[in-house]
Amino acid sequence: FIVFPKLVRNILIILAVAVCFLYLISYFRNIILPPELMIAYPEKNLSLSATNITVSGTTEAEAEVRINGEIVLNNDKGRFEQTINLKKGLNNIIIRAKKKYSQEQVITRQILVE
């Protein structure tokens, strides 16, 4: 009967260490993975006649968003919106989102202005 309590104690210690280790893995994974980035407008391969367009979308609240290299402010829910001037012909809009230590998430939209 003396071996049984030691076995239970050792199993509980191993489980506690494993839970802490799994928590740390998930925490660091969340830090280094790129933020989720969803573009509400414009859709892919859009064709229009206007010379400006409003780019809007959502990302994680702590992420920094750049549209064509310019920083865009997002609100506490991660929503952002920016009006971009377009030229005649094909326009590439590059939207980037990055947290402090994470990889970068990049979405490109092509807009044809007729």
C-alpha cells in the first residue's frame, strides 16, 4: 500500500507539468502566428470606374495594419477602413497585418479602373 500513494503523487506531478507545458506552447504559438486578416471590401479582381475605393476589413485588435505601406488605425474590435486613390488601369492593393512578434499576414487585391 505504500507504493500506491507515491505512484498517484508522481502521476499528478507529471500531469501538472504537462498542462503547464501545453499552456506555454499555446501561448507562444499565439504570439508568433500571423494575425487573422479578413477583407470585407473590395472583393478579388474588382472592376470599376471610380477613382477611389474604401478598403475595409477586420483583424486582431493588437495587430498593426498597413495598406500599400501606410499605417491604418484599427479600433478596439480590430475593424479598419481606409480610402485609397486609384489610377486608370490595374491597381494592386496590398494589405498587411502584423502583431509585435508575429509573422506577417498579407492579402493582395487587384482593382481595374476603366
